[in-house]
Amino acid sequence: MKMLMIAMLALLMTGCGKSKGSNSSETIVKTDPVGPAFLADSAYLFCQQQCDFGPRIMNSVAHDRCGEWIAAKFRQYGMEVTLQKADLRGYDGTILKSTNLTASYRPELKDRILLCAHWDSRPWADNDPDEANHHRPVMAANDGASGVAVMLEVARLLQNDSLDLGIDFVCFDAEDWGTPQWAESDVNSSDTWALGAQYWAEQCAMQNAQGTFKYGILLDMVGGEGARFYQEQVSLYFAPDVVRKVWSAAETLGFGSFFPKEEGGAITDDHLPVNRVAKVPCIDIIPYHPDCEASSFGPTWHTVNDDMSHIDKNTLQAVGQTIVQVLWSEQ
């Protein structure tokens, strides 16, 4: 994912028929903590187990084996798993053997919540401070594995604490094959990211399935040290009520310091096609580091240092328990 220019965001808003503040009158009622305890140790292990396969870059053995493992874990926790395979074209013409993985909880229920994250790894550490690393793959402990790890832990909790609620856990593929900084390409850079989500959203729109989901939450880089999750601007435009719901849940749990009620950047990420094409109101929980010189996504973003040594269980706990609060509050 990468930053959108402010002018680009303005164009996006001009081209859509609804106002950013269209539902701003909704009152969020603060509730007591609900739901089971999210175990950060368990989510940390799920993160480590993905990294044990190595970088999960497209068209690699590590990628395919990790995908099989993720599917098996969701099945172990009683989910109905479907695989959406597609050959997608990367910025450089490479055909990417992509698999979007959906694990459905209570598939018989019509009204559903979408939880999603990408599971592939960045092939190139093109933001690494050492240029010698710019063509090396990224382990992606945070930028990929952490979001899937949180979803797996939520799925594990659902085994013993059932909800009368339909949930689809969607693992998007081919998110991080976006144009590298060193590439000489005239391809529209923003269109080269989130390829799996673009395909998923197109299929969702073709099947008129957008009404299936009440809302969606994207988890991206939700385990990093020092992470603070400001309110992302595309999320605020398309799904302001969902932003308020999630940030209110975090405040209820005492995690308000992790979820500042201030705006961050506008991000090209998987939630963009989910909102624009699939028409599912979806927000992005993604860190914003306003004072980091290396990247507003934090110092390890797209570097070889995005490894398990920089995963923080406190961050996983804050995000995971907040997701539990949101889901169990739907009861």
C-alpha cells in the first residue's frame, strides 16, 4: 500500500455521490467490555508460524504452503473455507497465481460482517535505508502476517464462544506487488496495488453481493512496535459510522492511546476497491507515524527489518480485543 495524494482523494470524493458526513448524526453509545479475552500470545504465534514459511511472495513455494496452512487453520476452527483463484497481471507484466481465501463463520446467515487482511509479502525491500537490500524480499511479519494472525485468533475464540452473527474472514492475495520505487514503469502506480482485493471486489459487484455485508474492517500492519492507529481518510469518507464504532470500542477497553481520534493519511489499500467497486463500507485499521522520516507507515515498512523482532504483543492485544469488542457488541 502507499499514500494517496490529497488531490487524488479530493477527486475521489468529487466523483462519488455521497457526502463524507452523511451519517454524522449517529450517536455511539459507550458500552461495557464484552466478549472473550483475546490472547496476544496466540496471535503472536500465528504471526511467527506464517513467517516460518519465509517471505510469502507471489508464485513461490513459501507462498503456496502458507496459503494451505492458513486455510487448514480456519477449517480447524470450524470455518467453511473457499478459495478464489485468479491469474492477475503485475505492474511488470508478471502473471501472479493469486488466491483470495475466504473463511466463513455461520455461512447460513445472510447478514454478515467482513474482516479482511492481505497475506502475501512484499517481494522487494524498496524502502530499506540500505540500497543493497532494495531487491531483497520482505519477511512481512507486520505488513501481512499480523492482520491474518489477528483474524485467526478471533476465529479460534469463536469455537467456544459462539455468536449469532455471520462473519467472513477474507485473506486477500497479491496486495503488495505494487510498483517498486526503483522501477521504471509508466503503469499507473496506484492501480498496481491490492490486485487480489480488486478482483474480489469486481466479482462481488458482478454477483450483486454487496448487500450481504453490513460493513467491513481491514487489518493492515496491526502488530508493529509503537503503532498508533489514526483515523484513515478514505475510511472516514466511505464508512464514518464504522470508524466511530471501532474507535469507540477501543476507548471502552482503555486502548484509546492506540486509537487516536485524529485523522491520518489517505491510503491506497485493499479497502479502496472494497468500498468503490464492491460497495461495502469498509475501514482500514492501519498505523500512522507522522514523525517517522523513513515512512509514515513506520520504520520497518518495506524493509528487511519487518520481522518478528519488531512485533509487539501489546499492539496485537489492543487491535485484537477491539475487534472482539466490536463483534460481540453486535449481539
